[in-house]
Amino acid sequence: MKSSDETIVRFAPSPTGYLHIGGARTCLFNWLYARHTKGKFILRIEDTDLARSKQEYLDEILESIKWLGMDFDEIYYQSKRFGLYRDYAQKLVDCGRAYKKDDAIFFKYDFSNVEIDDLIRGKIVFNELPKEEEVIIKKDGTPTYNFSCCIDDALMKMSLVIRGEDHISNTPKQILMYKALGFKVPQYAHVPLILSEEGGRMSKRFGATSIREYKEEGYLAEAIANYLLLLSWSPGGNREIITLVEAKDIFEIKRVNKTAASFSMDKLNWINSEYIKKKNTEEYLSLVEAYLKDKNFLPADSDKEYVQKVLLLFKDRLSKLSDLFVRARFCFYDDYTYDEDTKEILQRNLSKEINVLAEKFSALTNFNHEEVEKEFRLVAATLGLKTKELVHPVRVALSGKKVGPSLFETMEVLGKERVVAMLKRLIDYWNKGTSANG
């Protein structure tokens, strides 16, 4: 038998869609609160909408929660508790607080002022309700949201309900149902909304993609969890990189900011890049190789040693793993194009100078970055060019881009034959006067 003062919180997703940023943050705050207080974290699947609830959504929700580094102590499915809800609805009918009409059961609100001491927002007073009665059991025998939520929160002995502020309007309705049934009312903490950087609602364009999609894009689980933490909460001391293990020791729900959080892709990308950089070589290579193979990006005949050299070349320049699809394509495929913003660099025809460089490179015995750089600078000086006058077009020749990893280290990784072929490709582009982009 659990003690009456045990902390019990829950996350209650509906499997009618994938887990998104807002839901994931609510889940995280509940999990942190439970783990910080050494209490219980319950996962309650609110699958009362039998038509819209899908197994694929449920699977994704459970997988995403686990992927983000959270666990739960118990799991319940509302679809398996319909008989329970009907029994409590009948109790309300029997005591005159509800009535049946057209095979549905309506709850009659006995309204008086309702007030709560929200742990985030402070005192909230509800002076009126939008209606005097509400359906609690529908014609098909399934419960409505407010009623099933009230019954479950009471029977599961929730000590604190942490949920989004969009549920504030449901709170007085549920409290009146609690009182009608003689249940103890839990505490509440309504977390603020997450808005786009422009201050509007989250959308596909502004971060409202599912956790699964962030994973597919190559964001790391610990980075997503870290960023979710910073949406309306802070560890203090201007600290921005913090793990869940560290956070659960200091998390306090009262320190959650009551104003809306602003979602920033730039901030998320920076945090993700920091976690990528923190990986040791073995962890990084294992992670990225698995990701690229899963996406069928690597050619079938890829040499493992070469692949690893390429991946290490980009380690400190990635915001997310999918960046490699564009940035590292030139390392594996010959179909890369010269970006539009490189056209200004390519306006000056240096085919003769690049050809000299290609010939000098072909004669090198040791094609390491030190020897490559030495020969490169010697050629530039001999041709009366500033080093940068040769650097920019050569970088474009190799990658099709204006920026990238260290040029000379890139050439060492690519190898002599591939580098010379890339330089010849640019020479052809100039000499033919046609686009190398097909």
C-alpha cells in the first residue's frame, strides 16, 4: 500500500497522432518531477476515441518517450476502463447529479466559485462555466474527455496534474466532478504554450514536427531532451547544456516560467551540434554510420576506413546528421553541382592555373595535408596568385560549395586521384563555357 503523500504524476497522450514538441515537453516535466521527488510516473493512454486512435501512433509515442531517455512506472489504457467510467456515471445518476437522455448521460454542474493555487501560475479563480451540463457518457457508451480524466486522475491518486495551459478551461469542470464524486482534488501546474519564433502558433514550418521526424533528421535524443528542458525552465547560471541525469536532481516545477516559450530552430541546432561534438570518436562514428546506412546514403561499395575519415572531417561542422546528405555528398558521388552562390567565384577562368595545380598534385608521392598545402602554396606563388585566389575555386571544384572543412585535410581524405579528377571537372566547366550542373 502506497503512502498517501507519495508523489504521483502522469502523462496522458492520445494516440490520434504522433508525439510533438509540446506533448514531449509536458511528458518530460512530469517525468522530471516524479524522478526528482522519488515519486511515481504513470503513462495513461487516452484512447477513448476508437475511430481515430491508431496503433502506429501509440507505437511512435512509446518509442519516442523511450528514445528521449524517459521511462514510466505504470501504463494504463482508457479503452480498457469503459466499464469503470459507466459505473461512476451511474453513481452520479443515482445521487441526482447526472441524468440519462437519448442513451447519453449528462452531468449537471452545481456551480460555485472554483479556485486553484496553480504551482506555476499562482491563484486562478473561475467565476463561471460556459454551460450548466455536459455529456459524460456518449451514446456509444464511451466517456468524454473531462469525465474519464477526472475518474482516472482520482483513482490513480494523482498528487499533481502537470499539463498544458490549453487545459485550464477544463480544470473547473473536472474539479466540480471531483467534488460530486467525493474525490480529493489534486494540485495543478499548467505549463505555458510553445510559440513559433514569430510569436504565433507552432506549425510545420516553425518546429511543430513530431519527435520521430526530428529523429529522422538526425537530431540526437539527448539534444532534443536538453532543448525541451529550456522551453520555460532554466537550470540557472546561464547554463544551456544539461543532461536529464543532471536535470532531475535540480528540477522544480515552481521554477517553470508562466510566459509562453519561443521555439528556436537555431537554438536547437546549436545544442544538437554541441552534443555531436561531445561524442568521442567511437560513439560518433558508430552513431553516424548507422544513421547513414539506415538512410541508404552510403554507396554499397564504400570503404569503411574512407567513410570514417570523411565523417570525422565533418564532425565539428554538423548541426544535425542529415547535414551530411548535402555537405558530404561530394565525398561519395560525382553528381554534385556547383551551388548558385559560387557562380561569382567561377566567373574568373583559372583553367590554366588549376591545370598546373592538378599536374603538380599528380606528381606528389605523399598526398597528405602537409605536403598538399606546401605544394598548393608553392604553385600559387609561382603563378603570381594570392593563396585565397586559388583556395576559393579549388574548394568549389571539390565540393561545389563556398565553405566546408579544412581544404587541405579534405584533399588528403579524398585522395589524389579523386582530387585531380575534380579539378579537371572544373577545368572542363570553364573551357566548355557550359554549366557543370547538367
